[in-house]
Amino acid sequence: MRDIRIFLLGCIMAGLAFVFLATWLTSGPANAQDAATPPAEVEIDRSATGGATTLEDILRRQQGLASDNDYRAGELGNPDAAAGITDQLGTLGGASDPDLWRGMRFNAADISTQVRGPASTVLIQDRGMWWLQFREGPLLVYGGYLLLGTLAALAVFFLLRGRVRIDGAKTGRRIERFKNVERFGHWLLAGSFIVLGITGLVSLMGRKFLIPVMGHDSYAWIAGASKWVHNNVSWAFMLALVMIFVMWVVHNFPDRTDLKWLAKGGGLFGGGHPPAKKFNAGQKLIFWSTIVLGASISVSGISLLFPFELPLFAKTFAILNTTGLPEMFGFGILPETMTLHEEMQYAQLWHAIVSFVLMAIILAHIYIGSVGMEGAFDAMGSGMVEEQWAKEHHSLWVAEVKEREGKAPSGATPAE
Amino acid sequence: MKAMLVGFVAIAVIAVGADYTLDQMGWSAQEQGASPSSVRLD
């Protein structure tokens, strides 16, 4: 009964996530390509300027339209043909200031720096504007709406349904639901995820919402601390994810009872409590969401933790393109070559999008495990749950426990 | 509740340990980003 709500909320959030991803995939890569390659039908006559930038080029750029940069990307000046030092403009050495800026923008300038690293000589990342605009626009807006919408949906549900009470009379007997190590793993995962969620939101939304409130100086300190915490707490999350997977995967394989549980809507629409083992179908959905999305967040997070060392997306897109799926769904051919900065930008977006989805799911999980259901928190609090609660929500598991203990509980749903 | 508190303490211990370990392994941002020939007075 309790977890059908998580399942239904999960369906809604999965739908929102799909829309979110579709928006990203259709806007992001397309814009990235637009920045480099103009539409075929746009042919600008530059004969009047001798091949240089025309008024039409400038107007198109001002209007945010795709513009052709190929004609000027190679215009970097010619030091070999520099005028004599005493001639007019001779001190420029054959390259004007615009030539120098073009060289920086199109990554063709001879940059030397004391900073090491694979991308240290990239001073202007020409194809990153779509990422910046998406990060400060749709990602922040839709991500925020997803979390606020989830909280609002939970509040409405609580007002309509109220707290799920234990239907039968309490027995006063308690049975162990989770061992110490299981609860330790759960709280290691839960605590780290909450810290990562808050610090991640600070990093993503701080400029928009915190700087106006506290000013740049205070936010700078918070942003720095938030980054340190986010980077280092991530290891606890990854360790806990492995622990949880190892401890509980055996209980989370789908089976026939899940179909029956889902067919009865988890008991939400009446008909009593459908039988369930240690984890019901709703909890299994939470488990696999956490494992799959958490693993995806971890992989993209590691890529971000070690900048430029673990590029993921060009190869992933190349594999996806070979399947034909992106074209089948109208996304066209995904970019298979990208700069190191672009790799980091895709990793950042993916990291944030998947995190938003998992945060929304976990909000529902937190609700039903605390204020939403009487007796649920005990499972992860003390580890000992009221026997009547267990019979109502996990009857097959109770029967298994009692069978192991050598005595059958009165009124338990028989194991199948 | 003890498991929960131990879990929370473990998060802090792992975070500090990870920072220290990565620094020792040469994965600090300074180690990764600075050149040995950079002009530093410290």
C-alpha cells in the first residue's frame, strides 16, 4: 500500500525526466552544431568586403542565429609579412588585435602557460555557450520545478490521505527487519546523498538565489566549502551504494509476487494489503532506481572529479549512433567528436539531470519512510518493527521469519 | 539510531580521509594544475 504511491510518483517523475531529457537532447547538441556549422541555405555574399565580415554576419550574430565562422577562423594575421617596425602598424608584427582574439577563440593561437593539464591552453571555449545557457536556464528551472513539484505533490497527498496507520491492533512484539550493518549502509547512503544534494544545489543555483541574498563575498566562501564537501563526501556515497547493492540485491529480483502486488496497486485502491516479501514491488523500484541512477551519477561524477581524464560522452554517443536509436527518436546523429571542455559540460549536465530525478524519487521515499506511514521509520531507526505492521506490509517476509524461528504467527498471510 | 549516527560520522571520516589520500597520491588540484616551473615564493 505505501509503496504504490512511491511507484506512482516515480512514474510521474520518470515522465518529467523524459521530457527533460528530450528537451536537453534536442536543444543542446543541435545548438552546439549550429555554433560551428551554419544551415546550408544561408549563403552570405562577402564579395563586397573582400571576404571579410559583412553587416549580415553581424546582424545574424546579434539575433542569435547560426553564423558561419569558417571564413574568418583562419584569419590570424601573417607575422612573416609584417610591415617594418618603423612603418605604419609595423609594431603589430603582422597580426592585429582581432587576429589575436580570433586565434584565442578558435584555439589556433600559440598559447604558452605555466598551468599544466590537457586543456590549459584553451582560453575561449567557442562551443560552450549552449551549455552555459542550458545550465542557467532549463536545467535550473525544470530541475527546480521537479523538486518543488514533488514536494507539493507529497504535501497534497498527505492532506488528502493523511498518515497511513497500522490497521490492526498492535501486538507489542517486535521483529528485526534490518541488521546493524544494513542500517549503517542505508544511513551512509542516505546521509551522503542528502549532503551531496544540498551542496550540489548550492553549486548549481547559488549564483542565482544565494548571491542576491548574501552577496558575493559570503557566497564565495560557501561555494568553496560546498565544493570541498561535495567532492569528498562523494566517496561515502559510492561506497554505500556498493554496500547496499551487495546486501540487498538478492531480495530485489522481480518475481511473481511483484505482479500481484502491482495488480492490486499495492493496496492503495482497497482490497487489503497485498502479500509481499522483504521488499515489495514499490521498494524494488526504489532500490533499482537508486542503484542505476546512483551508478550513473557516480560515473559522471568521477569524470568531473578528475577533469579531462575520463571523457565519456563522445564514445557513448558513437555507440548510441551505431544503434540508430537517436535518429529513430528524432534526435539526429549525436556528436561523436568533442573538445575536452565539451566532454566536461555533457558530464555536468548528465550528472545534474540524473541527480534531479533521483532526488525527486528519494523525496518520496523519505516521505513514506517518515511522516507518511506509521511504524515505517522503525525499520531503519532501531531496526525492530511492530509485528502487526510487518504482517500488513510484508506478510510473506514475516511468515519466512517465523518459519525460521520455528513458530508460525497467528493470522499471518501464508507464504506462497 | 546508533547505526544512523555511526553512518553519519563515517561520512565525515571518509570525506576527510578521501581528501587526505588524494592529496598524498598527487591528485590535489595544485599538484595537477601547477607547473614545477611556476613562480611561487612559498
